[in-house]
Amino acid sequence: MRDTIRRFEDRVIAGELLTYEEGCQLAAIEADSPDLLDLISSANRVRLHFKGTRVDTCSIVNAKSGSCSEDCAFCSQSAHHGAGVESYPLLDSESIGRAADEAFDAGAEAFGIVAAWKGLREGPELDQLLDRIRDLVAKNKGHVDGSLGHVPNDTIARRLKEAGVHTYNHNLETAPSHFANICSTHTFEDRVQTIQRLKGAGIRVCSGGIFGMGESWEQRVELAVHLRDLDTDVLPMNFLNPLEGTPLESATPLTPRECLKTIAIYRLMLPTANLMLAGGREVNLRDLQSWAFHAGANACMVGNYLTTPGRSTAEDSRMLSDLGLDSPLAVPQPVATQDASPLKVISVGA
């Protein structure tokens, strides 16, 4: 298998794209096989060739929590599951601004507003949301992003662009052949249409998946092909953290090696994409978090997650520094003087 992996690497660096069938060949590598190290090594060389040593960072605030009408099986904020998370309406501009200041001051390059609802529609709430976005843009500290659900028409997409939204997160979540097992209140095609409307309005798209929701390895490759076809700008790599009260609470988490294998396959399948290490990394990768960058990741979400804590930016900064990678995170101080509390911001996708 080593020769096949290296041949794929050479072709990718030369500008070719791997097929679905070739991705499945990589997916057949056993996670406990020595071939996994060859796969990671090739993914690392592809990352360095296309992305260099730079690591981008972002954070997101949970601006509207709980009581979501959608029934996504992984999400504790769904009103269908009764997972008991805190519910609150859209935060005021001052609260969102404080979270943004904290994120930007810690070194995040982008800050986004995430809301637990089906999507956007014309009315007072949308007007308020756009005002909050404009307030963040006026701070001029970094990119202002959003993760606000379904965008039903081109008009709303244009309004988001005019307000200053730089990048919009809308994960495909999983392969189309598996999507109905994860959500029944909207379709895979609904998500694709939102992405197309956003791209049509000139907004960069952040779209990836959550791995470990019962999908097969072939379905992970299937999702990679769809994301590549959509030409997504940023691709979050989320790993399921099974939460009590959700339909997936008893799911078996991926092992660290399975996570690394997934990232490496995605780097070879999408060589120029910004692969962002995101939700579930602490729980699933554990002591192998740093390996994710050797496996192909070149971006990182920092701070807390949707309803679970992350880790301190000091730890992330130190990890990236130890790897010889460049990031905008604040330079770590000696451990004895470092405040280990994580950012009070919330990232999307876990």
C-alpha cells in the first residue's frame, strides 16, 4: 500500500484530483496498520506543498441557544430531544461584542455568530441580526462570519453580504446517502441550495462534516467528493462528541487513529482546501491532537464548543509553536503564569 499512497501523493501535488474509487482505496487502510503512518506522511507533504506552515484560527459565539425546530441527531439544542441545554433568545449587540473582543484579542482571525434555529427569514429578528453583524464589522478587528442556518432566497443572501458577512458556515454534516439517518426536518439538498445561494452572493462558504455518526468509510469519501464539487472555502473537520439526551448519545466515538485517517484522506482528496480542526477534537483525538496538523489540518477553531468546553488558547498556541507552525494566537507564556480558562466563545459543529 505504501507505493500506492506515495503515487497518489505525487499525482495530487502535480495537480490531479483523486477519484471516489481512489479515496475508497485509502479508506480501506486499517487504522492500526503501519500504512496509516505512510498516509499521514503523504498528507503532511501535500499540506506543506499547498498550504505551507500557516494555521488559520476562528471562534464563534452561540448567540441564540436551544429550542431549535430541527431534529439533527447529534445536536443537544434540538427541541425534539429534550437534552436540557440552556435556551435563550438572540443576544444583544453588547454581549456579542464582548465575546468578539475576547476572541480577537486572543488571536482569532475570524469571529462568527451562530444561532440555533432552522434558518433566516425576513422580519424584525433578521433586521436585529444584521444590525449586530454591522456592529461587529465596525470594530474592524477581524472577519465577521455567521452560522445562521438555512438561507431561503437570494435576497437574504445579498443582505448578509451587504451587512458585512465574510464567511458563512453551513455544514453538509454527512454524505447524502446517510443524511436521512441524521435529520428528517430538512434535506441534504436544502443545505446544498443554501451554499449555492451564499456563493452566488459572493460570501465565502465554510462547510464540512461531523464524523462518527454511524457512517461508513465509503460515505466519508462520498462527503469529501460533494464538498470538493461545491468548492467550499473552509472545511471543518468535526468529530462526534456523543451528548446525553441526543439520539446519538450511545454512539461509539472514533479512535484518535480513525480521526487522523479521516483528516489525511480529506487532505489528499481536497488538497487546496482549508481543513479546520473543529468540534470534538479534545474528546476524540486526546493526546494525538497535535498529529492532526501532520495529517493535513491547516486551520483550527479555538475556544469553547456549542454546549461543551474547549481548551485554552495558550495550550493551542503552545501546541502550534511546538509543531513549528505559524498562527496568530497570542504567544504562550510560561505555564506557571498562564490562565488556563478557555475562551468564553462557542464554536460550531459539535
